[in-house]
Amino acid sequence: MTWRHSNEGRLTSACTDSLRSRVIPSVSDLSMELEDLSTWEDFESRLKTLTLTPTQLGEDVPRGYSSFLFRGQASHCWQLTTTLERYVPKRMSMKRYYKTIHAAKPQIETFTGARWSILTPPKYEKWLAKHDIFVSAGNFPGDEYMIYLRHHGFPSPLLDWTRSPYIAAYFAFSGASEAGEPVAIFAFREHAGKGKVLTKEKPHIEILGSNIRSHRRHFLQQSEYSICLVYEADTWFFTNHELVCGDEQSEQDILWKFTFTIAERFKVLPTLDCFNLNSFSLFASEEALMETMALRELAFRGTNR
């Protein structure tokens, strides 16, 4: 059986080690809380404690905690990098990226029939010039267009997440290779009740929420997106998320990483499919239907014979 495998991040030296015998942690390992779990049931148990509400925690005055977001990756070695970081290794400014996607828009609209009304590059630069502390708390010009591009493979500074840990699990296990590397599910909380402290000198993460008109996959996958920015030399740049997560601000931009052995995939994927969580329900394409049927008729049945 061949499993779908995509390069969701650059590999680190830790990939050559077994998960439990790593001696020298990567930069990623130092910037998040790592938990190696033996079984899927361990993860579900951990979820119950991780997602306790302020009231359940016994707080007299419940604080405004942000919701959890989750992301599944098919290898524990992959870092949290955007498709833009992997396509263009050199850091790119917001202004340059906007000019790039604006230039591509006429051809994309011509061949897709879709239309987006977005700012011209000069007006976008004026908008950027008004924000020298933080950008806009998630209100970006052209955000619907950027999300569309992200869902269709154009290099993007958006890191996609889901509000569902089970959808994240699907992406982790369905994309796993046969090399036997453990998979990973990330959990992210933007703030833990005290809002966010943003400074001009440091990178920060902003969230693009769920109520955005976009491709239907955005809603099928319960998607939200994060974008990591830094302001240097009077210019906004996209930068790596892991420069923020794990900083001294322990109550904001908090990241957990849960890892599982690949052996759990034939337990997890059939279980998710029982709840109609599969490639077809998440992508709604004929190719996704074929992938779902192949798993049901060849992979899942094969494990029970």
C-alpha cells in the first residue's frame, strides 16, 4: 500500500534518530512542549485535560482564553514552516509578496472564473505604512484571496490549522510515509486569558479567523490560519513561527507537540472514517473519493483479513 506523502517541512538531524533516543534536540524541540504518546487513546485522554475550560479549572472569574488550534504533520521531524518559506528560503516582505499575488490575479481569475476585489499595490503600501506596531489583529487586505491561493498550492505565508484535533489527526496519519517515522499533532493556543503583549522589536503571530468567505475546503476542514510577522528597518517581513512559540511570554503563543508511532495509523484512520472523517469529506473531489475508497476497500479490509 502506498501512502500519500508530501514535504510539509524541512527535515532536521533528529530524523535519523529514533523518537525516544534523541540526544541533541533541534531548535523546534526547544520552543514547544513535547509529549511522546504510546497510543491514540493516550492522546484522547490528554486532550481532555489540555482543553479544560476556565470554569472546569475552578477559576472564580473565568478568563477569556483563546480556542485551541491543531495541525497534523506526517513526520515528527518537520518544522512549522509555511509553503512560502519552503519555496523561497530567503525572507520575503509583505509588500513584495502582495505585489506578486496581485500580478498573478488576472490569470487566476481568467482561468477559474473567480473574482477578488483587493487593494492595488500602492494602496496596500499605504495601509502597511499605518501599522508600525502590529498589523491589524487578523484583518488583512486580500485575506480571502490569500486563503484561496493557499488551498490551491500557491506558496503562502499562511500556516493552516484546524479547530478539530481529529481533522489534524487525519492529516498526520493519512500523509505518513512507510519509512516508519512517527507522526506529529501540534496544538496551539494564542493566549491564555491575559490577551497578547506585542512589541515592535519582536516577531509575533496573528490569527486569521474562520468567518472568511473562501474555498469550501476552508469550512470542510474547519480551517484557521496563522501568520508570523516581524517589523525591521521600517518594513514588515514574514518570518518563522518557531521564533515566537516558546518565548518567555508563557501565557501567549503556547505550543504543544504530540508524537505517535506510525503503527497507530490503522487504528486511527478507520476510527475517523467511521465518523465520516476522510479525504472525501475534507476535500470533496473525485480524487479524494478514490483515495477514500482505496483506503476502505484495500487498506482497512486488508488489516482485518
